[in-house]
Amino acid sequence: MNHDLKRLEERIRYEFRDKKLLRQAMTHSSFANEHHIEKKDCNERLEFLGDAVLEVVSSDFLYHQYPDKPEGELTKIRASLVCEPTLAYCASEIGLGKYLLLGNGEESTGGRSRDSVVSDAMEALIGAIYLDGGFANAKEFVCRFVLSDMEHKQLFYDSKTILQEIVQAEDTEQVLEYELLGEAGPDHNKTFDVRALLGGKEIGRGSGRTKKAAEQVAAYRGIIKLREHICT
């Protein structure tokens, strides 16, 4: 496991002085329960701390990034960047799921790729970096792995709303709808395939572990297709 965590350190470009903090950040409560580890030594306390650090860093960043936006808009942008799906997406970019210590039950039910589990681990990692290296290092991590490429992340996770707004702006009577094409896998680890239809014509297709997630991917691809059409 130490070798694996060394790879994680290389991936996030931060080397822990206290390796126990990194291990704790990767320790899910299910693992702690199965191995009789004290509750305080799983990653939940670090998650609590990391959530607060993330909110401060993101608020400071957006305040300076958008000097003319009112409080309401800043709050909306922040919410889209630090919500569970976005943090899970950020965690997937660094492959965080494969470094987690999970109990057998959580492992067998797909916990390693579950949004709630990996997003919590992402916040725990932020908390661990804060304790180990201070606010400046935690801020650098958040800016590099959470607040980077904001337009893409906002577009991806607000894709259904944005696609609906595009369709409405076109002043068309065409109906936007989503069709479930199929699902595969056991109940605890399903994959759903969905397509987005505009006026009965497919504009995008996506897969995900929930129907909602699959619809978001389909909507995102629909947005890309419609934008290409507008620009040509």
C-alpha cells in the first residue's frame, strides 16, 4: 500500500511529511469497521475539515475571478464546482478511487467508483494536505485539481440545464427528451445507456452508473453537437 500511496503523491504533486495523514484520508469507514480501527481514524474527520478548506479557497478564487458578479451568481458557480458529482469527476482525473481502503462490502458493491465515496475522499485529501502542509499547499491543490478548467466542469455537470436553455433560446417547438436504451450489471453496480433526442432525432448518447448521470453525459454531447452546428 505504501508503494501505491507514493504513486498518489506523485500524481497530486505533493509529498506528505506525515504519511499517516495520507493513509487516513484514504481510509473509508467501512474499512475501519472491518479492521477494528477507531472511528476517529477513518477519513470522516478529515472530510469535515477539507470541506471547509474547499469552501474558503473556492470562495476566495471566485471573488477575485469574477469581480463584477453578484453574490447570488458566485454562490451558484461555487455550488456547481464543489458539489458531489464535480468532486467525483476531479477525483477520477487523479484516479483517487484505486487508492482507497474499503471494507469488503463496500468494495463488492462498487464503492471504489461511487460518487459519494470518492468525493468524500477528495475532501479528506484536501483536509490532510491542509494539516500536513498548511493552507498554501491545500490552496494549490484545490486550484490545480478542482478549480482548473471551470468552464468544462460547469458545462458537464449543468449540461441538462444548459441544453434545455439552448433549445429554448432557439425558439423551436422541438421537444427535448431522454430515452433509456438499456442497462447492464447487477443491481448494486449497474451501468445505464441513455440518448438525448431533440425533435425525435438523436443528438447525444451517454453512459453512467445512474440514469441521471447517463443523461448528463448525453446532454453534454448534445451541447457539443449543437454548438458545432451553430458554428458551421
